[in-house]
Amino acid sequence: MAKFQCVDELVKALQPIDPVYCLRKNSLKIAAETFKNNFPGDVLYAVKCNPSEMVLRTLIKNGINNFDAASIEEIKLIKKISPESKVYFMHTVKKTNSIHDAYFNYGIKAFSLDSKEELEKILKVTKNAKDLELFLRIQTSNEHSEIDLSQKFGANINESIHLAKLIKLKAKKFGLSFHVGSQCMHPVAYSKAIKDLGTIIKKSGVIPDTINVGGGFPTTYPDLYPQPLQNYFNEIIKGIKKLNLTKEPKLICEPGRALVAESGSTIVKIELKKKQNLYINDGTYGSLFDAGTPKFIFPTRAIQLDNTSSSKRLTPYSFYGPTCDGLDFMKGPFMLPSNIKTGDYIEIGQLGAYGISLRTRFNGFYSNEIHEVEDKPLMSIYEADENHNVKTLFA
């Protein structure tokens, strides 16, 4: 991995044929410090969002020592890099051999579940261990989020009341958890979910040792400008206080996108221009899945090496990826100079989240070229002005 002062320097030096992924360690540092210094509890990084070893090592170096894992492979990865870190196995549906491996071989005590069957599975595999920390994930509204997770995961309130009583009898520590959905655009989603927890606590009579407010903390995109993250933290604090519990539970959260999105960008090359469609060398089967399926609009910036002066007039474009699949399409709009052409490069920002983790080798198109850069990200939720307006850092 080479290191460059900025993306332009990288492109001029390498003139890459294949996509190049750029990593900004300082962005990870700023994000980690924001959560550590302002969230009123422990911060668990959601490994699925970006499992790059350099990302993980940088987060650990900057004080993120707890991790949300969804698979035994993610657990193995964290334990290889940082054996002393605490890992929570937070997928609510786990293979029996993964539970066994996690508990007996990697010392994992914390597990999530949302059904009686999963509870019985965990207890059976761990031989009714007496040192388990079990989290009951409840179903809550995802109405304020870009990606809904509530259909797949979570027990409803009536189920949760019964499960809370069962888990309390079996676990050394009992936790309640929820997830408001990915890229949550309004802080009130957290206080609504906490209110649901209050209903379960009141009707079950079980006070949790820990409350996990999950992930969903947003980053910023050209069409999505969330409130400052501090507003989310304040809403969580306010919601917890309203529960009026006799014993205040420990708080944890599971940020992914908000911690790593700004740290990464992808450099792509235009292979062909057809009117408003640009055919590029990366796509939905590569680092741009989120631009295709959930239709995220990413910040973009043209890099033209032939001394062409970029037009100041920006034009909306769509992208086609390199594969033979017509689904390899990213509608956008992605705003770029009207005179952009075949052979030019584009930097696509906010790809520190899911850009690396969702890549495939479909059709033989794959690039694992990663370099470090020291310039600022194209957009930042962490660099807001005094009016709390998100700063857009691209031309």
C-alpha cells in the first residue's frame, strides 16, 4: 500500500487501469473520537460495514475496542488483530457450530436473539453456561431510515415481554436491543424505540443490565443531510431518562456507516460515454452496490489528466458498471462536468461504508488495490459550520 498526499497525486502517479480504493486514516480518527467522547456508553464497531484490517487496526488505535460481529469469521478476524477486544455476536440467527466455536474457542459471552428457538439453541450449544450476556432484540419502527431492517429481525412487543422473563432466568446479564434501520435521518427514531423498550420493561417487570441502541447513525450524501450526530446522542439520553428506571442500565451502540463512510473513496475510469450514461470500470458487483440496489447517490468529482479544464457546468449522469449484467446500473444522478469524457477519472466518495465488504468477482471484474491518502473526504458530517450545516468539500 502506497501513501499519497491527495487523490489527484495518486491518479497522476499511477494512472490506474482498474478501480483503486482510497483510505483516509484521519477520517477514522475523527469519527472514533466523536463517538468515544460524546456517546454516553460503549461504542461497538459493526465489522460488516468495512472489515479491512487497516480500518480495524486504525479504529482500535483510536480507542474503539468493542465490536459487533455477525459471523464466526468476523469474530476470528477481530480476535486475530486484537485478542483483548470484546466481541459481541449480535446476529439473531446463528449456526450452532458458530455459537460453539465463538463460546468455547474465542471466549464470546455476549449473544443476540429475537426468538425462543434461538434462546434454546444458544443454551443447548453452550451447555447452559452461567456466564452468558444475552440481548433480546425487539422489533421497532424503521420509518426514518433509508434501509429497513425491521421485517427481518426483532421480536414484537408481546413476544418480547415473555422472552424477557425467560432470558432473565437464564442469563448472567440481560440486555435489550433494537435497530432503527440503516442511515437513520431523524433522531426521534431512537427515543421512539426506547419508549417501546419501556413498555416491555414495565409489562415484564425485568430491568435490563444493558440497553443496546444499535446502529443506524447516519453519514451525509448529496441528497441526504442529517442533523448533527450530537442531536442523536441527546435524543438517546433523553429517552433513557424518561424510562425512570430504579437502576440505570449500561448503554452500548453499534455504529458502522457513521464511523467509516467518510474514510473511503473509489477512483474509477470512464471506459465509454453514451450521452448521459458513463460506462465505468466499477459497479454494483464491485464497490458500488449501494448506488445500484438501495440507489444511494454518492458525491463525485472529475479528475481529468489531459489538461482539459473541467466545465463549471455540472450535468447529471448515470453509471453502468463493467459487467455484462443490465442490473449493473446506478441511476444517480451523479453530478459531473458537462465536458467529462472517455478516459477521465472520477472519485466517488463516502465508500468507506460497504464499498469494500460487498465486492464480488462476478464476470472476472475485481480490484483489491488500496492506497492511503491524506486529503479530506468529499463530504463530511464531522466538519459542520456553526449553523450545523454539513460541509461539502468537493468542487
